[in-house]
Amino acid sequence: MMAPSPEGEGDAPSKPEGEDDASWPALPRGPLSAHRARASFCSRELLLFWEGEDLIRLKKTIFSALENDPLFARSPTDELSLEKYRELNFLRCKRVLEYGFCSLDDLFEKPLRIPTAIQCLGMYDWSLANKWVLHMLVFGSTILSSGSERHLKYLEKIYNMEIFGCFALTELSHGSNTKAIRTTAHYDPATEEFILHCPDFEAAKFWVGNMGKTATHAVVFAQLHTPGGQCHGLHSFLVQIRDPKTLLPMPGVMVGDIGRKIGQNGLDNGFALFHKVRIPRQSLLNRTGDVAPDGTYVTPFKDGRQRFGASLGGLSWGRISIIGMSVANLKLAVCIALRFSATRRQFGPSEEEEVPVLEYPLQQWRLLPYLAAAYALDHFSRLLFLHMFELQQSLLGGDPSHTQAELGREIHALASAGKPLASWTAQQGIQECREACGGHGYLAMNRLGDLRNDNDPNCTYEGDNNVLLQQTSNYLLGFLERPTPDGARFKSPLRTVDFLEASPGILGRTFTGSRPSHWLEPSAALAAYQWLVSYLLQESQQKLSRERSLGSSDFEARNNSQVFYCRPLGLAFLELTVAQRFHEHAHSPSVPPSLRAVLGRLSALYALWSLSQHQALLYRGGYFSGEQAGKTLEDAILHLCAQLKDDAVALVDVMAPPDFVLGSPIGRADGELYKNLWNGVLQESKVLERASWWPEFTNKPQVDSLKAKL
């Protein structure tokens, strides 16, 4: 199966750099203008190629609405009480629905408008974006994908906010281990109702976004029991938890807010405890399993594991969305840091001349690989979203074929490693950007601290990153245990594993280059990555076999094989997949000739920089020998950074939102670094006022008066 092409990419005509249009206003002139003039390409042409006309118009519509509507006026959220911030965020969420940026039709006809809208709202405030996403997409899409015709009536109620939803899976004592969820739903055939119950407070639904103060309904996951004592495993139910007219809890439901978090405090995460709450039989979202009025359980799945996987399909949507959210955070951080670095002058060849810090190779090495990563991961996240959309469409159309099942497993593996790679790359990149901006990066108004805090939960929700990577390594190891009828052991619909069929030959290769230019050949990094994944797969299998031969159970063997084997296997496989997809896109015939060089450099830099973090394994396994292999790899990375240095500002212009949305004085598009920062400081609240507690200063301490006297 060939990868779908993200809509709009490569189909838009270029426009002259100086020409203004409605979709992209001209950038302001200022200190950054000289850097933009040095770019090797036209940033408008890249924007049109990367996004396409339709997505550019959508972004312009959303950004303009946010900037011109007084409800979205920027104000420091830390000056608001938690209650006021939650109220403001809810009002903004309602306003987003009133604007109707995305319709239900968009979900089917122009699917990439959905992640684009999420990123636009998130670039403004992730509390707002996630409140909207959890209600409209997570709650709504779960009902659509897990329910049946009897549940379609709720979609209109979701869209007009007649009800407000949340997704209640995790519990106080269970998160990643979803099979151990303890909330139960016992079916009573006498009344044709399920009795929803949490046996104790540890089974309370916990960390549920929107549940704290606003959700009226929840998709609740519980262990389904039928008469006779049989448990059929985890199923989802549509449950009313509050009265939509009063927001008071329904009988038997104890629901509340879990309190202030490290970030995203406009989003009300909450808990719910159910005490023998009766819900109609029709509340069961019954696509993967149903209960007849007499209590008979029926399911179209013969394998319980397949039914369980299908019932949690919404988690893959969530993980894919988190990849896009992480990419958006990385885009914002590198935009701020690179614009700052292009205008911040420190030191120079003489006392009279200071140079922009972006001219220093160290600053280039710190920031430009993250710029390349933002482009590479952005392209991957769109492809994965489209693959998941294609899968969802086929399943809703009633296609349970073997190929679709295989596609589902492959997407699950890619999403399970994609979320860790994207969220960790963003987290590390934001921190590097914060430090690269020096003390000014620590100032809250410049937003890098908020970005770091808002990105932080991406590393743990919808599955802890380290735990998720086990899903990917298990997927890869599973191919070794199931030969296929045609003799090809490694084969998948998206062809991400097909190269492993040639593993014996790949493992016999070594790197033979002796100059940095050898690494700049398009296939060099990908060939090294194929060897690395083949090596880690072989090492992981051998480690598992050794553990089992020593008497370890399968549970113990897998646990003992994670740290230096299966974990890096999952990450390296996903890094290769991202690098391969970006390489193919950067070198496709659809790329305009004027963009091929810069996209090729970005692709090469991402692949080589990611690969460089595995040098110990490349030497240990014998792919590298002698110091030249590592040295030439590092030299090639620095060479690419130097080549991309003059393109950096134009490259971030392509991904940057308007200044109002970016919300960072040191990252503004005009590059008036010190003027913008100084104005930002003076506009802060009470900066020139005397402290309200000033009399305390005149009341001097009696030094040593409280010192213990023996």
C-alpha cells in the first residue's frame, strides 16, 4: 500500500516573494529582513508547497478570528484565578464552535483540516485546543467509531454543545494497564440496564479532561459482566454524569476536579466515582460487542484480543493527535529561538564588531537539527493521520479484511513509537531553545516555559512513552514468530518493515566512507539506520531467548530485555520511518526545483543528527570501525548546519503563526528584539509601582533576637 499524499502538498503554484496576498500578509521589515534576503529559496513557495492553498486559508481564518475577537485578547493566565481561567477557556471553546472552523463534513472530505485546526488553536493555548479536541474529536469520534446507529443522534448534540463530553478510561490506580481497569458494568436483564460501579476510591476515573467542571456526559470504560458471572472484558458506555441544565451531578455519581497542574490549567481534569449507577442497555457502545435484552453477549470478533484492541482504537487517534501537538510546540520553540539567535549579537572578531549568535557553529548545532526535526515530524504526523483516517473509513464501511487488520496493527505500532519520539524531541528541543535564548528565554512572557510545561503531559498521557515503546518492539519481534504463506516473513501494508526481510544481508554491511561527503549521499544515513534496526531486532530476540533459557517467565524475560534492547529498537525503527518518509517527500518529483536543495538538506540533517545519537551501538555492532566513521558523521552534521544557517529564518517563517498567536516578544517577526522585549516588560502589571507591602521594609528585624540561648 502506497502512502497517501497529504492534501495540498506539491499542487500549489509559487508566488513572487514580494507579492502580498490575502492568504499570507507580507512580513514586517526590520532587523530580520537581511536574514530573509540571504535565503536560498522563496519562503512563500515553500509554504504553498508544504501546506497547500486550502490549509493556508484555514490557518489565516483561524488566526485572524483569534486576533480580532476581544474574547481572545492576550493576558497573563497566571494572573487569573483557576476558576476564572476555566471560565474564560470554556467561553473561548464555545466561541470556537460558533466560528465553525471545521465542520463534520471536513472530517470526511478534507481530513487534514482537523489536525491543522488543532495546531492553530494549540499554538494560541493548549488548554483551549484540548478542551475542544476532547469534546469534539475524542468524545465524538469514539461514539462514532465504537457505537452504532442508535448512537448517531448524539453527534448533533455534541456539535451544538447540547451535551459536553469527556473520555473516561484511566483510574486512580490504573493507567497504562488498561486490562486491569476495575470499574464494572453488570447487566440486569430484569430492567435491561447496566449497573455501573466503582468498588472503591482507587477505581475512580481520574485525570479525565473536561470532567472536572464542565462535562455532562462521558464515554466510560468498564468491565462488562453478564448474568452467570461471566466477564467479557473492557467495554465503553455512554454515561450522563451531570444535568446539562444545572451542571449538578447525576444520582450516584461523585464527580470533581483534581486541581492545579504543571500546565494547561484552563483544562479541567477531573475524577468520577460511580456507585451502582443504572444506565440503559443502549448506553453500551456496541460496535465491538453487544448484549441482547436477555443478557446474551454477542461480538463479531472471534479473538478476544482483537476485540479489545478494536475497542481501544480511539487511543491511536489520541496518540496520533499528540504527535501533531508535540510538533506544534517544537515549531513555536524553534521559531522563537532562531529569530532571537539571528538578532542577538554577542562577541565578535574584534571589540568593535559583534555578530549574531546564529553565526556560531555551536548555536547552529544546538538549534538547526530541531528545525529539521520539526519539518520531518510534521510530514510524518500528517501521513500517519491520513493512514488512520483511511483505516477508520474502511472499518466504518464494514471491511474487516486481513489487510485492514494488518494495517491497524502497523498504525498502532507507528503511533505507539511516534508519540514518544515526537513528545521527547519536542521536550528536549524546547529546553534547548530555552537555554539558547539565555536569560531572556527564562522570562515567562517569552513563552518558552509555558511551552515546556504544556508539552510535558504529551510524554505521559494516552500512554507513558517508555511503556508505549514496548508495543512497537513487540510488533517487530512478532514478525520473527509468524512466517507467512508466501515465504516473506516481513511484510506490512505501509511497507515500514519490508526492509527487514533482507536483514541477514544488511547485517553483513559496514560503513566504508572516509569523508563527510560520503554521509551526504542520500542513501547513506538510511542504510546505516536499516543496519541499526536489524541489529537491535537481532539483539532483542537473542536477549529474550537467553532470559527464557535461564528460566525466566515471558513476563520477566520481556521486562529484562527493555532497557538496552527493546526500547532502543522501537525508537530506532520509528526514527528510520520518519527519516525515510521525509527523504522520499524531499526528493519526490512534485518538489519544485527551487526547493529541492533546502528540503534535501533538512532531510539529511534530521537523519544524520538522529543517527549520531546511536554511535555507541554502531561501533559495538561493527557497522562503524575506526575513529573516522564517527568523525565524518559529525563533520557532515556541522556542514549541513552551516549550509542551512542562512535559510533558518525563512524556514521558521513558513511554520510560524502571527505574532499575536506566537505570544513571544523575542520571537516577533520584525526582529526588533530589544524594543519588543523592553515594551513587553513595561506593559506588565504594576512594574513601576511601589510594592504594596513596602511598610514592611521600614520595620527592621531585630537581628539574633530569636536565636536560641543556652
